[in-house]
Amino acid sequence: MPKIKDRISFYDQIARNKRNSIFLMIIVIIVLILLSYVIGLIVQDVFLILILGIIITISYVLISYYNSDKIALASVGAKLADPNQNRQLYNSVEGLCLASGLPKPKIYIMPGEQINAFATGRNPKISVICVTEGALKKLNKQELEGVLGHELSHVANYDIRFMTLVAVMVGLIAIISQIFLRSLRFSSGGRGKGKAILVLIGIVLAILAPIAVTLVQLAISRKREYAADASSVKFTRSPTGLISALRKIKTETQPLKVSGAVAPLFISNPFKSSAIFQTHPPIDSRIKILEAM
């Protein structure tokens, strides 16, 4: 057990991860401005194409954002939970909503033996919590409440809205980079030495910027997961349930058939991937921090 002086306040943990998320978001904005400025210096005749690409990107993301709950639920085959057959689930959600001051979300259950859950919805008044059949079978009441508290935290912290904004920025950078690189094929070859160096800088930025901001986007996602873990402790007033649930999740071998697009929503990544490309922090790291609270 950690010493008292080594204890971590869940309030500090929430605030720290929110600050880190905002800092990383600022990095994405700076990259977007820098990339746009350099390309603007090099190419003037693709301005209208850039504007069109930006409009299409924002429109697509906004449509997805306002229908995020319907899209996510349909993609995983989730069904509305029956209040009579799932009374403990409803009681746990209602109790956590009373403790957190949040309105009660719609509750869904999705097929799958893996222990997992996700939340979606653009604000606390329009939100959804979905748990797998495996979570209901394998978690006890305290563990389930820890998981539900984590998911309610995403709703309370407006994480769907925040991550949608990040997705817009990352998408814009990717589109601007692609349009610029493709436009070079049709540009005239005659350039001075200064212009050639600027074009080279633009090419390097256009290639590296999408990769860099995607890694930043994943880092932001991991920070929001740490914040949600801490908020779950705030709602349940104990880290024990979530710690025990994460330990069970760590031992899971059952696959979960879901789209990669919705994988970041879950409390634990349903897929195996390289650590640098993970949307979630390592479970051991999450448990270690929770044990110190």
C-alpha cells in the first residue's frame, strides 16, 4: 500500500489530465496554423480547394457528432436494456447519477463475452451508456459500478465533444496536407532557390504533420481515460471496484467484434495494438494510479 504522503488526490488527477489534454490540443492547433501558413506562402491557386475540403470535413464530422449515439449503438448491435431483467444495472446507474448530479442516460446492452463498456452522446442530457453481456456476467456490483462511473465520467467531462473537436482538427490537417501534396503535381517547375527550400519545408510538414497530430490525438485520448478513472473514484468514493474490474479486463481473452471507429469509446481497447498507437493507457498504469488514491 502507498504511504499517505504518496496518495494521489482524484481532484488533482482530474485537473492534471484535463490541463494536459488542453495543452496537447494547443499543439494540434499550432501545427494546423503552421502548416496552413507555409502552404499559403507556396501555393495560392489551391485556396478554393482547401476551403471546399475544410467544409466537407467539418460537415462530415458534425453529422457524425450529432448522430454519434445512433451510429455507435447500431455498429455494435446494442439493444435497450430491459429495466425488469436488468434491475441491478439500472439501480447502479441511477445511484451514480444521484451521486454525480448527472441526468440518467439511456442504458444499452451489446453482445460479447469480453468485459467492456462505452458511453456516447454529445452532452449529459443526450447520453448513452452501453455495457457488454460479458460485463454483466463477470463483474460484481462494486466492479460494475466502477466501470459505470468511468463511463459516466466521459459524459460529465464532455469527452465526446472534446474528442470530436480534436478529430476535426486532425482531419483538417490530413486533408490540407493531401491537397497540397497532390497540387504539386500540377504546379509549374520553375522556382527560385528560396521558393524551392520553402516547397521542401512544405512537403516535409505535409508528410509529418498528419502523423504527429494523430499521435497527439491518441495521447489526448489516453489522458481523458486517466481523468475518467479518477472521476469514477469521485463518483463511487472508492477505487476498489474499478481496480478489480480492470484486473479482470486485463485477463480477458474473448474477442470483441466491433468497428475500429468505435474502439476508442470503450473503457478498454478491444484490440491489441502497438503501445504508441493505443487509444487507452496500459491497464497496469491505470491500476497503479488508482491504487495510490
